Amino acid sequence: MENSEIISVHDLTKRFPMGLSEFTALRGINLEFSRGEFSGVVGPSGSGKTTLLNIIGLLDNPTDGDAIILGNPSRSLSVREAAMIRRKHMGFIFQTYNLLPVYTVFENVEFPLLLLSMSTGERKKAVLEALAWVGLSDKEKSKPAQLSGGECQRVAIARAMVKRPDIVLADEPTANLDADNSHHILQTMEKLNKELHTTFIFATHDEKVISYLRRKITLVDGKVSHDEVLKP
Amino acid sequence: MLAFKLAYKNLVGAGLRTWLNVFVLSLALVIIVMTWGIVEGWNVQAKHDMKEWAVGGGEYWNEKYDQYDPLSLNDGHGSIPPEIAKLCSSGEAVPVLITQATAYPGGRMRNILLNGIDPSQQIVKMPTSVMNGDTSVINAIIGTRMAKATKLSVNDMVSIRWRDAKGTFDATEIRIAGIFHSNVPNIDINQIWLPLDELQKMTSMKGQATYIILKQGMTSAPTVPGWIHKGYDVLFEEFDRVIKAKHASSSVVFLILLSLALLAVFDTQVLSIFRREKEIGTYIALGMTRWQVVWLFTVEGAMHAVLSVVAGAIWGTPLLYLLSKNGFAMPKGSEGYGFTLAEKIFPVYGAGTIIITAVVIMLATTIVSFIPSRKIARMKPTDALRGKAQ
């Protein structure tokens, strides 16, 4: 299970227009990710971590090269097809949580399942299970504004995990959290990765996150400078 | 269905902003329905009054008579044909003879029309029976508008001068036996009503009439040579034109109100898309297509209209009901406007008017919501997630 490749990136280059010139965020990246990995893309600000995650998450297109996600070359996917892959196979965790403010915790976690047209009963079961994973069963009726930062991020994890996706992409998930909350969140994700064999890819420069990773990919100026296995 | 569910949650979650828009839209809806109801109420009431006081169930006009051509009065009269005379004697019709004349109330000259009508008639509501009083003088009745204009009161004597059928001038004094109040100005302004046989004698037009008023509810109108039957389509033609013009002016009010309300919705949508960029990016990241998000925002905007219909029904129904029961008072002096207009108008709200107004508001709101929402389709999800799409 662990060794089956679900993401491969070939000669990936991404350039952004900047006034009259261009800024190259990624330069000829080649990477493979297997099912069940708990890996992170690390590097300083502007090194291209988020851009790489966006391309893997089919939220952006490469300028050159390609990313093959679950067997689908990203360049050949239509906007709708990319949305369908995200809907069924991907979960996202953002630095600023990106919870929907008018929905309760339950409804936020339920949202991805609504898009999958699951029945009410199945949805309820899955949401309660996801909230139990992150230890927020007692907060299902709360609104995001009533939660702490750590709780919000746990809701975001539950939302990302509720549909049991193949891939979870987490962009600086601990950037707004204190040390205790960061460890709690990371332990939760590590546990889910082991139990559900979900592939986690982080974009981070937080040492706390790095200490949990089993694989660390270091980007410098849009290039992979190191790709190392930290834990077997 | 999902979009409706989400849109409803987002709208309700938006709180005061939503309810302000809903209130403005519902205000537009209720005022539009009320305005149209008043015009329709006027239409219904005026036609009812005209039937009661003037045109009954239709008229026969002498073939040379034209209500809108004063010159036709000279020749527009003739002997009442036996078919119509039969209707008159059975109480199903009443003949009216008209002649031009001059009255001298208070020594001033005033051009008027003398109308002869059978005092015992029951076809129209005019109190003609009061003309049956003192037989030593000619008894006449006039309307309140005429009384006000000429300063005539009951029992006043007034000189009148006219030409008979041969063109000879003649003059006499008549007594004002009664003053009636009617919402129909055509039978009032510059009109004096006399007993038919007196006017026939005065004008040497024995047995003649200008037009015949039929009883309301008469289902058939026989063809009579020399006389033309006029139905409501002709008799109400002028009034229908006034109503049509009123509908047109109401539509302007409709447009102004609706535009103001739609401007509020448009503004909210633009602001909403600007403020909710991250949310839009999140929807896309979670697997919604961009057009699904456009649809969600459009439905959100359109739902303002749905909620406004509900809100309008809640606060507007009792208000409109009260208005329809108590009436809408017309300004003082409106009886001098020259068209049939009651002192109070009781609005009539047709289901069609309400449904059409609600549908127009919903459609317009949907379009106005869609226009700014299209911008989402052009947003880059990565920029939206960072809140930098605009």
C-alpha cells in the first residue's frame, strides 16, 4: 500500500508574470509521492512550497512539465475534471483554517460530503466519526467564531479527512497555532495517516512540523535541494 | 438543491445585511401591488358607478348622435322606435333627449346641456323622482359639481334659453328640485336634468330621444334601424384610456422602486464577492466547480427576492387588507378632475398582479445577482484563497 505511487511530478516549472518580466517559482521539479506518505515540502518563504502544493492540488497549472495525480495528468484535465478529483480524492488544510463562518462545526465538516451527494444518515455518521478523530464531538453545534485557533484547525482537519481522501495537502497548518496546539494537531494527523493510510503532504518551515515528517523535501529557489527520508 | 440549501444558510448567516435588502425588496413589492391595486380599484369602482349612474346596461344612440361631437346634437335625435318604446314601457330602458342651452345662474351666462329623462325611471341612480313635485314650474335636478360651479341650491330658480327643433329661441325659468351627488362627472358638469316630456315640449321634439339607456343585466340588444347599440367597450373607451395611462405611470413608479431595491441587491453582491474571496477559494478547493460557486452566489442573491415575497406577505397582507377594507381617501378637490373618481378608492388586488409582480422581482433580482457573480468564474482559485483575486 505504502509503495504505490499516487503523485508524480515531472520537470515541473511554474512562472508568474511580474510586471513586464516573469518570476520563476518552480524550476524543473521531479518528485514522486506514494500512498500513505507523511511528507513535507520545506524551505524559506518564496521557495515555491505553496505553488507546488497548489499544482498538486489541481488549483493551479504548471507552465512546463506535468503533475500526474492519481493517474491523471494535470495538464489534460478540464476545470470540471480537476474539481471532481479534488472533491473525491483530496482534502485541504490551510494556514488560516478557511472555515465557512456562517456554518456550525458539524456543517463545516459535512460540507465535502454534501458535494458528494451522500445520504443524510451516511453524512451524519461520517461527520460524527471525523469530529471524534479530532476530539471535537462536544463542539458540533458551535460556530467557528466561538472556537480557539487550535479547535478551528482541528475542524479543518476533520473537514479534510471526513471523506477519507487519498491525499491531504496542508499548507502551513501550524503557522497560527501555539506549540501545544501544533503538537496536538500534528499528532492527530499522524494518527489518521497511520489508521487511514492517507497521504499527507505539508508545505511548512515550522520545525515542529518537520519533527513529525517521515520524508522531508527541501526547496530552495524553486528547486529541490534535498529529498530525505527522516523516518522509515 | 444543494445551492439553495447553502444559499439559504449563507443568507441567514449574513444577518442584518440580508434583512435590510429583504425589507427594501418587500417594500417595493408591497408598494407596487398597492399602486396597481389602487388603479384597479379605481377602474372597478368607476365602471360600477358609471353603470349605476349613467350607462346602465348599455345604450342605443340615434345614428346621427355622437357623444364626443357636440355638433351632432342638432340632428342626433329621432322618434323612439316601437321596439325600444316597448322596452321603455316595461321598465327595461329609459330614453334621454339632449339639447344645447344656456343657463343664467346669478345673471351669468353658462353653456349647458339640457337632458330630458323620465322622472319615474329606475334604470339609473339619479333621483329623478324629485322632478315629479310642484307641477306649476319645471323641476330640474343637477349634480353637486354643477351646483358648486353655478352656486345654485335646492328651490333656486334659474333662467334657461334654448332653440327648438325649428331653430327658434325660447326661454323659461326652472326650479332646482334636487341636487344629487355622483362620482360620474359626465352627468353632472354643465348638465341640467328635466322631465323628458317637458323637454320634448320645449324643443318641439315630441316622442323623440337622443339616446336610450338600457337596464343593467340585459343580455340581448335587438337591432333597431336608425339606432346603434353601444356596449361597454364603446361607453368605457375614454375611461379605459385614462386607466391605461394610469397603469403606464404606475409602471414608472414600479421601475423606480424596483431599480432602487435592485441597486441594493447588486451592491450587496459586489461587496459580498469582494469580502468572501477566501470563502470562494475554499469552495473551489473543496471540489465545487467555479460555475457551481457562481450559481451559489446567484441563488443567494435571488433568495433575497424569495425572502422578500415571504416578508412582504407577512407585513404587507394585513396592510393591504386594511386598505382594501377602509379605502384610500382621494385628495380634496379630486371630484373636479373631470373623470369618474370616488372620494375613497378601495384597492382591488388581483392574484395575477401579485404573481406577476413577485415573478418580475425574482427574475430581476436573479439577473442582478448573476451579473457580479460571473466574476467568480474568472477568479484564480489560488488568488481567491489568498484573498487577492481582485
